[in-house]
Amino acid sequence: MANVKQTKLKKVKMAERAAAQMEIHFPEYPEEWVWRRGSNNGFTTLPRSLPIAMQAVDCQTKGKPAGHTLFCLWARSPDHPLIVIENQATFAGEAGFQGARAVDTWRRRMKVLKQHRFIDTKPGTSGEFHYVLLLNPNVAVENMRRQNMIQDELYGRFIDRVAEIGAMTDLNSIRKHWEDEEKNAERVAEKIAPKKRSRKTTKKVE
């Protein structure tokens, strides 16, 4: 599994290789047509596994896919996990919903994303989805797998991609978190059990 230093080195090598290939296949291409993150404005940072995460949520919402709605949220992210939505109609339109029920359709998709832990939300002046917290899509997909919501083929591609981009630490961290939660729940249950038995014994004596 690649560590952070190895992942950064891999990115540099990939960029150098891409630059060399561009010189061969697209020499002297007009810069006006080329998108360069370092010089073009209007960008944000996206998880590289997002396309597979979008597929995962779409598989759970057949006929009412919510993946594109998720992408539009990330595209609006100010490189920070919190988005403040003051005009829901704008987000609904960018997600491709039109007509009188556009916002209602968008809200239903947002509820699906919240249900599957791709986002969390708090109400505000614009309604239920005024404050939107973008959650780690790698963790959300792993959570869906934990609940048997993802088929082996898609999950296999997800694991390959996560390993490729050096993000397996996300999955290891959430698995450890869940393990700790289960252990804590067991400890609480063990503490409560003797008290329940004691109460039953007291009632019998009375």
C-alpha cells in the first residue's frame, strides 16, 4: 500500500509522463483550449474516486439517480467540506432538473445522498438543506458495502481505484472507527447486564 510520500512521487511522475506524451501527440496546441489547474480559475479539489461513488449511489436509486446531484455539490465546493446553499433552485438547475417541480426533485435526491452518508445537512433560511457537509465518498461507499448495498464487481473496481490513488488509509481508518464503536457498545452492554440481573433478583426477594 502506498504511503503519502510514495503517492506524491507517483503524481509527479504521472505529470511528467503526461507532459512528455503531450509534446509528442499534441505539440504546440493552442493554450486557450487547454485546461491547466495552476493557471485557470474556477476549480475545486475533487476525490479521484468520485465517479465510482456516483455509480454506487446511482445503483441504489435506479430511475431516480442521485450521482449527478452529488457531483454538482462537489463542483460548488470552495475547497472546504461545508457548502451554504442560499438558492436551492440554482443547485436544482445545475443538477439538470427543470420545471415547476425541479426543486422538489432535487430535494428528494439530496435526501438519498444524506441517507447513504454522502452528505450531512442542517436547516437554515433556505430550508432543510441550507448547510451541507460533504462527507468522504470513500467512506460512504465502504459504509454501503458494509450494509451489502454494493455488488462485488463495482466494489472490486472501487478498491482498485482507492489503492491506486493512495486512499486506502480512508478505509482503514473508518474500519478501525467502527471496530472501536462496537467494542464500546459491548462494554456498555456488559456494565448494564449485571444491573438488570440485580434488579430481577431484588424483585424476586420482595
